[in-house]
Amino acid sequence: MEIHKTPADQKIFSNLLIKCVVQLELIQTIDNIVFFPATSRHEDADNLKAAQVSKQGGHCLTGL
């Protein structure tokens, strides 16, 4: 069975592809705004450092 692509089919596919890409970018943007990925990683690193220092018996005063 051969599938023949008409110009109308190609136009529909192009429009669908554009909509999918835009939707993906919108989802990624909202994800970055809601979950603050860079901030979260920085805070995780600070918390891990504070935990390691307190485990060794030291004092860590981060965020002051």
C-alpha cells in the first residue's frame, strides 16, 4: 500500500508540527517558572553542604 502525500497533507502536517513544538516550549517554560530548576539545584547544593558540615560537628550559617 502506497501513501501519496498531497500538498494539503503536507500543509496539515506542517501546521501540526508547529503546534506541537509551540506546546512543548510552553510546557517547558511553565515548568521552569513553577519549579525554579536553577534555584532548586542551588538550594539542594546548599542544604547538602550544610548537612555535611553539621555531620562533621561544624556549624554552617548559610543564608545569613
